[in-house]
Amino acid sequence: MVVLGIDPGSLNTGYGVVRSSGGALTSLACGVIRLQPVQSHAERIGRIYRELDKIIEAYRPQRAVLETVFLCRNVQSALKLGQVRGAVIALAMNRGLELHEYAPREVKLAMTGRGSATKEQVSFMVTRMLGFETPPEPYDITDALGIALCDLSRAGNPDSLSRAGNGARSGKGGWSSFVRDSPHMVIR
Amino acid sequence: MVVLGIDPGSLNTGYGVVRSSGGALTSLACGVIRLQPVQSHAERIGRIYRELDKIIEAYRPQRAVLETVFLCRNVQSALKLGQVRGAVIALAMNRGLELHEYAPREVKLAMTGRGSATKEQVSFMVTRMLGFETPPEPYDITDALGIALCDLSRAGNPDSLSRAGNGARSGKGGWSSFVRDSPHMVIR
């Protein structure tokens, strides 16, 4: 099972492709698509679509996963964020991916055992679970990887994420099952 | 010049394809994409993308035109509308169309000479200008056609829309230059 987690934003969109195989979790690719404020909003939306399309072409995830949005500063920022999300959703549908959404609280809970965890705590767990030497930065990336890992934990993969979570919370091992190859990380 | 006007909504998305050639305006296609409330929001977004893609494939517009959004009931409705718009914008970018946006007031002004015109007045003018026997319904369609006509009036086509507008406002002819062939209208 290969899952693409996406953390869309109107300037930076984080993504992470995670494979779960036989209880081992591997980050196949992760990064952030940085958009230029000088570009028009439409150009940015086109770019996000194309960049994520390349990633789907390369890694063939079966599922795309987003966080649900509850809060926005105002109607205009909701509209902008909605437009970026719409491009991502259209892409997932065009590519025939299953699309899933989780509440931010659910992702944090799955990753750290606490629904009110900070981005730093999520980053810490993502880094350990996927065997990165140092935490991928910025948080857009670890957020996206966390969303993918949350989905894998919910999608009937008890050998992967849930065991990792338990191991981490109780301080007992369990990490040896995670593949520590060199993940491909790109800042686009 | 062929222009695709789009009036996106989270349930009904109106569209209209208008050709301007030698001062004559023709509706090549118009209709409304009706989405099912039983479908997930993601499925609806995928459907809008696919349906509009077929229309672009068939009529090859050079430009896609939307209205800007100023008002939304609340953040959640802005997010939903934004997602539909994002799919439309991504499609226009993927197809290499120029994308333009006009304020609703600008469209009404271009169509009727009054920025605060009603949808009925816009519908009346669209119907006359494009030679429909009866007004296309619902208003999603005439709104979309009005957006396309507004763009044509702004895009250096003084022989088409601006002359029509003047003729209509002053009560002087000018209508004979509009092609009255049978426009293709579809409720999808």
C-alpha cells in the first residue's frame, strides 16, 4: 500500500509518499512545493497540480490523504485554500486515487497519542517512524507524512503505524521494523 | 475568438461557450452541470473537471472566464466553493487557456449598463444578444454566458459586445449582426 499525504497551502504545499509493506514503513518521497507570491493564484494552482501529478506518476500511490479544514482566518483565505485543495482533489479523482480526509486532531492522536500535540511532536514521531536522520523541514513535510501515516494506521495496517505508536508511547522498542533506507526528499 | 464562461457552484455549475467572429456572437454550447447531493464533495469536483474538460476538448476555447467572489455566507461555504473553483482553475491551466476574472458588478455593467442589474436582466440581454428564442434556464447558464460576453467586450472586440450594449441601451438596432443559429444547450 502506497499513500500520498498532502498538506495544501496557498504558498507552500507539503507532500509525503509512504509505503507500508509487511509492517515496514518507508518514505518513498517527500518535499514541499513552494509557490512564488509573484505568480498569479491561478498559475500557482496549475503548478501544484502538475507537480503532484509528477509525484503520482512516479510513485503510483493508491490513496491520497488530506486533513479536513475547520478554521480559516476569513472567507477570502478559505476561498484561496479551497482553490488549492480543489486542484488536489480534482487530480486525485482524475488519477483514480481513493481520497481520504482526517481531522487534524485525529492525525495528531494517531501520531503521538495526543490530539493536541504540537507540529514539533508530530515531526519528532514522523522522523523516528520513517528513519530520517534529521527531521525533514519545514513542518509542511512532516505534517504531510503524518497524514499519510495516520491513514495507514486507519486503513487496516495494525502492524505498521499502531504498533509504532504504542512502542513509542510506552518507550518499548518496535522501531527495528521500520525501514531506514534513504528517503528521497525534494524542495521544489 | 472562443471564450468559455463558467459560473461554478457546489451543486450547479453553469457554462457557456461563445464565439466572436467578425462582429457576430454565437453561442456554441451552454448548459449546467448538475451535481448530486448524494455524491461526495470530491466526486462532484472530479465530475466538474471531467465535464468541463469534454467541453474544452469539443469547442477549443482560448480563454476561460470566471467571476471573482467577494461574498460567501461563511468560511465553510467559501471553502466548498473554493474547491470547485480550484478544479476549474487547474483545468484551465492544464489546458493552456488564458484565465480571466471579472467582478460580478463588471459583468452586469457590461451586459446591461447597470452594475446592480438583476439576474433576470442579464438573462434578458444574453437571450437577445445570442439569438435564443427563449431564455436558457436556469440563471446559472445565462450568468455563465454573460461572463463570456463580458470578457469578449473587454478583450478588444468593440464590434461585438460593446456595440450590442450601446444599441440595446439606446434602443437603436445593432441586433441584426448577431448570429441566430441554433445554440447547443445541454443539461448534464
